[in-house]
Amino acid sequence: MLADFNSCQLSNGKLTLYTPITPILKLGIMYIDYTNGNSNSNPEGVLVSPNKVQSIDTNRGVFTLELDGKMKGKDPVTREDTTLSNINGLALYNSGDKPLEFKDGDVAILKATFTK
């Protein structure tokens, strides 16, 4: 989990990642329904691939993703293209079978505007 904005929703922003270069690293953009204090009720999400903007070395890169209040991506369950609004959470998602190795200096930087 990168960010949980409960009780706000993402309006727009930009995420910059300094991470391993790998096609299996996705960003999970989520709506988590906190109705009745239960964060497991009616969750929704889409997976998107950040854009690589620069290689730092052979294994690390700089990636960015522009964010707005409606994000298009793949539903992680159905694999169908979908659009998600009411965004209140971000997470890294490993779409592969092997763990990803993060090192010191790997970071996520979020600049965002929220609505309540």
C-alpha cells in the first residue's frame, strides 16, 4: 500500500517512482469502501503501468504516472478495461510470480490534490 486517502478522494496529481525496471510492477488504483468501518466491503481497482522516463542504471529507473479523478486501467480480477472514480488509495502491484527486490533509495513521490 502506497497511500490511503480515507476520507478524501484523488482529484489529480502525479506519481513518480524510483524502482526496479520490470514489466511486472503495476500501480493499483483503488476505491476502498469504508462504510460501517469495514475496509473490505465493495473494493474496486484498476491496474496501470507507469511510464518509464529514465534509466538510472541497468536495474533501476524513474517512472511517472499522471493521476486524475477518473483513471482507466485493467480490472485485476476480470482483466477487462475499466474506469475507476472515487479513488482513495494507491498500491504497488506485482503481476509476476517472483518477488521484487527493492533497495535503499527506491521511493515513491506523490503530488496530489484531494476532494472531501
